[in-house]
Amino acid sequence: MTERARPLLGSRVVDMKAAAFDLIPEPSLVIDPDGALVAVNDAAEALFGQGLALLARGRFRAALPPDSHLVALIDRASNEQARVREHGIVVNLFGQPPFEADGAATPLDDGSVLLTLHVRGALGVERSTDPAGLRSVVGLGRMLAHEIKNPLAGIRGAAQLLKTGAPPEDQPLAQLIVDETDRIRRLVDRMTVFADDVPTDLEPVNIHQVLDRVRALAANGVADGLGLKESYDPSLPPVLGDEDQLIQIFLNLVKNAAEAAHGRGDGRGEIHIFTAYRHGVRVRGADGRTAKGAPLEIRIQDNGPGVPAAIREALFQPFISTKAHGAGLGLALVAKLVASHSGLIDFESEPGRTVFRVLLPVAS
């Protein structure tokens, strides 16, 4: 057992596998039943920039405010005697600047709790419930709709008139103006869907019916020629959602997966759709405090070349795209729709395997 993984308080965590503990890639801490910090791993020391001796000074719980998300997470694990997770909690520890992370708490046999943190923005993974930048897009979309769409109609009409009286060699130029004004109008229309003052009409929805429809649309369109498989958990309860928006979410994700799979160029592209129930998953809302259960997991997996590392950290931001002629609004819209369902979207990617995961609440 290494010194940093050795419990400070004797045999309180005698069954800990020190070597495995230090090899955990996520920052991990063990808090005993009295609220004292008794062990940390290498990743935790690196995150907080301090060794165990400094981190363990004083009571861990006593140093946290009463309404701390971490305290609530630890208490839930202890009371329920089960591993629990929450996404989007604010961590403010050991004098470090506050940061956002996903947390998991696991009860141990001696009454201690293992707390594991996944810091947002880790390499290859980007999580989002309320992606930054969407508010500016909302305002920009409204401005464009008001200030640009009306003049565009006049420009288009004038270009059509010019085309009718232009000599043959100039008609393609007039048509170019018509085509470009149409393209700008479509872009404006796509941006206005980010308006956040339109309520989402939520009701119980069978997620497998949604996915079956998406699969049928994709099989006869963007996924033609690809292997398209599904692995469903037939016992899933209904999701609380808007059926049309859910179709839009997963059709967009499957479309992206299909384009990535086609990008292999060897005719062996595949898309796999999974569903599962994940106990104990909770997602914190935009207010940072209210947490809702979101145990329904839907994963869209492809075997394409993967998401370029240069854009992974901002993949859900507007105007970020891997496509030469893409507007970069598709995944930003998906993230907004997922957030309006009190859900979570994240992804992981490497060459030959990219997985987008959506977590959604159950209809009560």
C-alpha cells in the first residue's frame, strides 16, 4: 500500500486495494463515517495540487457548506447503500477555484464512502446540459430573423426580375443571388429554433417507438448501405418527453453517425443503437441545484474515424462542425433539446469507435 493511499486513521479502510486505488484515472477520495478524509489517489493529489497530509487536515465534511452537493451525494450513498451519481455538481474544495464535475459516491463495507470526480472538459469527453453559447445564439437568431429575413425577400425578388430580363450569359449570376439568399434564409430559420421561450410539451413517450421510427428513416436514407443494429432493454419505462423533439434528437445523432461510418470508405460502416436503465443517475438542472433522476440511457455508436481532437472540447457549441459545408448547429440544437427534457448528452470518441449517450428522465 502506497503512503498516499494508506488510511491516516489506522485500519478504517483496511480492505482498500492500494495499487488499484492509485491506478484509478479519476480523482478519488475516501471519507470515513465521521466525515474525515482518510485516503486520496494520485489523480486527486494532482487535481488539488496537495498531498494527502495537507488535504486531510481537519474534517472533510466540516469544511463544506451545509448545502454542498458533495455532502448530499455522500449522504445518499450512505443512506441508500448503493452507488449514486450526479452530473453537473459544483466542487469547491481545499481552497481551489470552484469547478464543475460529475460525481459518483460508492458505500464501502466499513461505512466509508468512495467519492470519484469526473472533471468536465476531460480529454475526449464533453458533457452538457445547458451548453455555453446558446444564449448568444438565441439573441443572434432573433436579430437575424427581424433584421435580415425581410430584406432578403426583397433581394430575392429583385434577383428574379433581373434574371428574366438578363442576357443568357448573366442569368447564372442572377440565379446565384437567388440561391444564396435562400441559403441565408434557411440558416436564419435554423438559428431561430434556439429560442428558449417556447415551452416543451412533455408527456409519456415510448422511447423504442421513437428509435424504431428513426431507424426506419435512416435505413432508407442516410444509413443506406451501413450495418444498422439495435440492442434494446425491453423493460424500459416511458420517457418524459416531446415525441417530435425526441425524433429530432436521435435522427440528428444517427445522421451524424451515418456520415462518420460512411467516412471509413471500406463498406464496413456500422451504427449500433443501445438502450439501458442506469440506476442512481441524476442530472442537475440549469439552476445548479435541482437534481432530477435521468436513468434512461440511449447510446448511438458508430465505427467511423472519430471526432477530431481539436474540436472535442467545443463539440456542442454553435458553429462547430467537422463537415466542409456544415453550419455547426446540429449538435448545439440537440444539446438544447436534451436540456429542455432535463436530460444530459455526452460522448466519447476514438478512431473506430464514437459513442453519443443521452440520459433522460422517466415519466412518473
